[in-house]
Amino acid sequence: MTALGMAVAMVVAGQFGEAWAQEEPLPTLTATPSTGLVADVTGANWTRLAAPTACPAGFNVPGVLKGQLFLIRAGGDSTTKDGNRQVAFATQIGTGPLAVDVGGNGIFTGVAPEPPGTYELVLFCTQEGNPSGYTAAFSAWLSFDATRWTITAEEPRAAGTTITMEATADGEPADEVELGTEVELTATVDPAEAAGTVEFFNSHPDLEVRESLGTDELSDGTASVTLSDLAAGEYVLTADFTSANEEEFTSSQTVAEVPLTVVAPEAESTTTTLAVAPESPVDVGAEVTMTATVDPEAATGTVQFRSGTEDLGAPVPVESGVAVLTTSELAEADHTLTASFTSAEPEAFTSSTSTPVVYTVGAPGPKVTAVDAEGNALEDNPVLADGQVVTLTAPGFGAEEDVTVTLDAESETPEQLGEEPIPADEDGTVVTEFTASGLEPGQHQLDFAGAQQTLVWQFQMEDPAGTEDGTEDGTEDGTEDGTEDGGGDDGTEGGAAEDGGADDGAAGGAAGGSGNPGSLAQTGAFLVAPLVLVGLAALSAGYAFIRRSKRDEFLTFDDPTAT
């Protein structure tokens, strides 16, 4: 066998001749340790053998027990008529004499032969001055199977056993299965007459202690366990047989490890939306119902409702894709409500969190307000076009207090806007301009954080498709063509509608702008009559360009105090 190797020499009948004249029984050698795993055996420091006395007179070098150690196969020796044993088959252990101290201790550094079985260890003492002179002095018995070795003083009477195992799924050998698949582990013990139990293990080398996977009683030489709850990962499967009668059959362990990989399928993504009723603001103590809807409906788990980072009650189980929490304990404040879904089957469905909902209980507190570049007030959670400029006003801070503004603070990539916090004015109000540029379509949020409060302003970014044609083409064709062709030095007559004058210019601008009417309405943009544009052309062009941010600058804030 590989772990122990092959013997280095063979000795047949007659090598020792009449030198072996020792009557039975021989004094016994003892081993420390006396048993161990074959896999742990190396060519050195296998075990320490101890003899009870020194070699017989005339066969030992003074002060040293010196001899040769041999393995003799059980049943391979014979007895002569005078009672002396003769060697029929022997294996020399080591390449030279085994030198031990006077106390009889020596390291057994040999190797054992094939096949596994039972062998007699015999220490022959060397005759002083006669290299070919030996006498049998001490003995012990070595037994080993595919897994374990044992050295005993007496010849063992129990039959050795071997154990093999396999992993199957749906009746077929398996080394890789999907998560949740039933896997059957089967161990076969030889001889089949042996009685006892088999315990199965995950013996992966990364484990500090191997993990038991179940035990079964041996029946007709086999034992098995069925596993359906194996976690995803790598397994190294082994089995131990524990004999019910060690005097009849030995215990044993598997040598051939069985690898198994359990693979988890990719989890399906979920989305969670939150609805709150009634609409805010509500009085303190009012009953508020929060409804979370999880898609897909098949996802199971719980929803944790929160105000900011504070949990609102215990997690609520999801039933048919819905979880509901009703409470009348929301404090007087502007709350940022969310619903976080935690999947009960993370291998099948991902977890997800809803978009925050700002909800006011009691008298409304300070609120961030916004106007567009033309000074038109924006509604709550407005939809902004790429590059749109808005002016934000956040009240309620301390006089000249530093306020940090953060974009999407709860996302994986929050962005602090500006290198330094923005100082509030003497009334505790922060006023700043914000350019929404280079952001992904969808929901976003700005947090204005001071020492005592954090105000939020939510907005959405529209899909930019159609904006360029609808706005620029409409404005340029409608305004420039209408003005240049119909207006000019001719005054009123030249600007008549039939010649493409003021009315046609306005109509052209409106028609061209209809390619993206949403952006005009949301930003508060409007068309100015051509007669006014003549006087404001230079000023309008300069202002329109000064706030156009480069896409690689991402977002910009203006200092409202700059001149």
C-alpha cells in the first residue's frame, strides 16, 4: 500500500539456519503508540518499541541491544520436531541493524508489506563478531487494514474488515448536485457477516473537526443515510465502521474519500414597494397602515418596517406577496418610512428594500422646497431632466451652522456634494443650486444633515430619450425660423402670421417642443414671444450656458453667496 510502502528485502527458509533456536513463546515487544491511522504513517517515527530485557548473552554488543527487525506473515512459519520455528516467509524492516538503548527502547522506522493483514514482528539479536549469527529474541503482532494499524502482544483473533462508500442521487453515482437534491450515502462493509454501526462524515480539510452526517446500523453488510438539507458547498465524504464485537471483527474506516459538490442556483431578484395610508400629514396618534408588496409573489420571508433606522415593530411575515403593519405610535415628526424584505430562501430569491416614503405626523416640520431655473415651484418628488438646474431651500438649522449634503446616502455609492459643508445663513436656512447631471433614471434623494436635524429632498430622473429632438429642434426651428423669416426691420407687416411671423414662431416652438412635453412642464420652461426675445437673446443665451454641467463633473452645487 502507498502509505506504508513495500519491504526492502525478503528472507526465505534457511537464511537463519540453526541460529534460530529460541523456544516459544518469545518475550513480547510493546509499542507506544500501539495503534493509529495508516494515512499518518511515515517512514520515520512510526512507533516506539520496547523489549523487556537485553539480547541473550553472546548476542548483544555491550550496552546496546542491537539486532534486525523482521515481519513474518501469519501462517508462514513451521515448527520443527524439536519445537524450534523455521522461517517460511519474512520481510526485513529497515536497511540496517535496529540499534536501541540498554532499556530496550527503539524507534520502529520501518515500512509494512502488502497486502493488509496480520504479521508477526520478530526482533533478531545480532551475534557479536558474527554478522550472520542471529537469534530470535522478542516478538509482537502487527495488524492493519486499509485504514488503521495496531500492534498487540498476542496474535489477534478478530477478522479484519474493509469499508467502502458511494454517494448517489436518483439512483445514480453523483459528485455534483443542485441544492435541495436528496443524496444517499451508502457504506459497504466486508465481510458482510460483520455487525455494528456506520457513521458518515464530512471530512473536508477546511473543517477543524469533521462533521457527522448521520449513523445507521449495518444490515447484510451495508448501511446508508439520506440527506436532503446539505448546504451549498464542497464536501469530502467518509465513513467509520464500529464493530459490535471487536474479538470477532475489527472496526475500520474508509480510505477512498468521496467528493461531493452542492450547487445553489442563482437567486431570482425581488422588488419591494411601500404604500402608506392615509395620506400625510396626519394627527399624532392617528392610525397609519403601511403595506409592503413583494414581487414575485412566490418569494417568502419577512418585512421589517422602519422610520429612518428605527424598527417599527417586529418583522411581519409575507403572505401572498403582501405584508401589512398598522400602528398609531408614530411620533410627531417627518418620517422616512421604508419596508425591507428579508428572503427566507436566499438561494431562490434575493432580499430588497422599498423606495423611502416621506410621511408627516403632526404639524409639518421644516421642509426642503425647490424652484426651477425660471423660479417656478416644483412639486414633491419632481421628475428632472438631465442637466436641469434647481434652487433648493432647506430651513430650520442653526444660524451659520454647517450642513452636509449627500446624494443617495442609503445607496452603495453615496456622494457628498461639495468639498466642504454648506453654511446656513443667520436665519438657519441653506440655499443652494443643484444641477442634476449624469444620473441614472429613477428615484434619488438629497440629505441635508445638520447637528440636530436631517431634511430630505426626493426627486426622480427621467429617461432622456426624445429630449434633444423635442426641445432643441422645436425651439430652434420654431423660434429662429419664425423670427428670422417673419420679423426683422419690416416690423408689424413683415411679422404677419401668413409670412411666418410671431404667431408662426410661437406655434413652431410649441410644435417642436411637443416631442418631450414632460420636461418642459416639469422644469417650468416656457416660450417667450419673439418681440421679447429680440431684447433678451444675448442674456438668455449666456444664462442657459453658464449652468450646463459637463457629464464628467457629475453634479455641481453653486455657492448662493457668490457674485
